[in-house]
Amino acid sequence: MFIIKNALISITRNKGRNILMGVIILVIACACTVTLAINNTASDLINSYESSYDKELTITFNRENMMKDVDFSNKENMESAKEKFNNISSYTVDDVKNFAKSKHIESYYYTYNISLNGSNISKAESESDEDSKMPNFPGRDNFDGSSYDFSLNGYSSVDSMSEFI
């Protein structure tokens, strides 16, 4: 009882200091509560985003990294760089299946595209407004500067053909 009595006397003796300490403790408690609320909300938002959207991975060659070593002022180096780019081998189906064995991969599909010219078949021409806005240059239908008549895209899964559906 003696300890409680002395504590009450100490509180009443220094009212200004104790009110200031109470206000400081209240401000710290409010700041901690707001911080925890923001943290929980952000965590919930991240978890809901991760569960509702699929992640997509694309495996390609890093051609920019290959170009770092090329001296564009020397024509001989340009020819070797051109040969280097032409000799890049593409991934095989077995390579893709090996990548898919990872525990982080849920599902996968692969695509293959090829451009070709036809001798006994003619490509379709369009007279829409969008085509009239485009400049008329060879390979215009492919949008990649190539002069091929047709482009074929192959998919390993029907579900991955979102543009076709």
C-alpha cells in the first residue's frame, strides 16, 4: 500500500511533466497504430494482387549485351557481329521443357513464328482507314521491316491463343 500511496503523490506533485509525458506516449501510440494499419493494408493489397494476376515470363536473347563488344566504326567488326547474330540458335522444345521443370513454374506454353513468301497464293489486301494512314513501303503488312508475304504463328496450347480467340 505504501508504494501505491507514494506513486499517487508523485503523480500529483509534477502535473506538468506527467501531462507532457502522457501526451508524448499518446502521440507515439497513435503513430504506431497508423503504421501498423498501413502495413497490414499494404500486405493485404500485395497478397490480393499476387493471387488475382498471373505472372508471365518471356525468355529471349539479350542482343544488347552482344552489341556492347562491337566496334561500329570498323567494317570488319560489323561483319563479324552480323555473322554472330545470324548464328544464334533458338531454344528447342526440350530447352523449354527443362525450364518448365522449375518449382516456380505453374504452367507454360511456347510459340513459334515463321515468315514466308507464297508463289501460288496471294496475300489479302485491305482498304480500311488504318491501312490508308500507314506509309506504303515493302513489308508493311509485317510491321517489322521484313519483305515476307505471310507470317505463321504456332502455339503449344490452345489456351495461349488469346489473339486468335
